[in-house]
Amino acid sequence: MTVLVSVWGAAPGVGKSALCAGLSRSLAGAGLRVDHFREEEILSRSEFAAVAEEFGATGTVALGTLVAATARFVESVRARGDNVVVADTLVPFVPTLLAMGHGEETIDAFMADLTGVLTPVRPVVVFLDGDAGTALSRAGEREGPEWLDWYVSKLAAYEVSPPVSDLASAVTYLRRERAVTLDAVRRPGWGLVEVERADELTRGEVLTAVGQGLRPWLPRPAPATTPPDAVRPSPPWT
């Protein structure tokens, strides 16, 4: 069964994308067939074309559209025979649902539908925890001085709850987003690997912690086989 590893975090800047890249390389190097699904690819992968089109036209996406797109993606994963998909902020879509104004009751019902769609794969969420304010500061240092203003404005435009108007209220909102996301994936059929204080760890330390946490779910690489022409029959007297 394919393992769908979906990486989330307490805030931008906590190290999700770096972990996804490092984990993909590590698993591929161990002999597994890996699909690295980058965050921006949700707008370009053919299975999510309806999601991109609907969002571009209306600025929102129907819950049924998300579920149907995920079902198409699962089928494509099975057809390719991937061992592992490492996805940067894909399922369970909770921040997207909150940004679109959905409450926790609706999110819970959506999660039940999504869990059914994911039955052919094994979903495991890796959550990089840490201080949201620290992570946002790191993201601002990486992206440039105008990035934090852009990010706060984006959250404010979505009219999330609690409302966002400045950096402090953005941190407060991200704490709620964290809690709802973790509650959503603590259900039968989902795996969860939490890395505490990820914002205080090096990339190598985070990768090591995640690798250890994923061991119960990851498939083992197929053992190497000896080519037939390399096998030499033993003499009958040995």
C-alpha cells in the first residue's frame, strides 16, 4: 500500500518544504519509489485541474471538488505504483477550509468523506510544531521584508476566525489553525508524527526525528537481487 506523507506545520517558516525535499531524497536513496508533491503543484497537477479552475474563477473551492480531486490523485498514485508520496501541505486541507469560512462541524464531516477516499493509501500527517511567531519571523527573513505584510494581508482578506489585522493576531489565528488541524487527523485510519519545537532544531535533526517517527508506516525497500548471469553453480563436490 502506498503511504501518503503529508507535511504540515505550526506556521510558515517552520521548515516544511525543506523537510519534504530532504525526506524525498532520503526515501528514494533507500530504494523506494517516491513522488514529491510540492505545495504549488496543486495548481498544475492534472488531478487537481478542477480545483485550480474553480479557485481561479471564484476564489473558493467546493468541498466536493476537493474530495473528487483527491480521489483522482489516489487513483493516479495507485496506477504509478508509488511506494511513498511526500506532500507539502496537501491533505487534510484544514487551513484552506478555515480560510473559506467553514466551521469545525463542517470540517469534521469533510474529514469523514476524505478518509473514505484515502482508503486505498495510508495517510500519515507529519506536523512540525513550534512557536508560530518565531516561525513567521524566519519566513520573513527568508522571503524578504515585505513578505510578513503580504502574509498578514492575505489572512485578513480571508476573514478567518479569530480575525487577523496584524502580526500578533496572525499568530493567534495560526494557533487555532494548528489545533483544528491536529484534531482533524486524530481519527482512525490516519497516522500522525509530531515533531515538537521543530523551529529550534536543525534540518538534519528534524529529518532524523521524522524518519524515526515514520518507521511504523513506511514500506521496506525490496531486497537487491543478484542478476541471473552472475549466479555460478556450485561444483557437486562442495
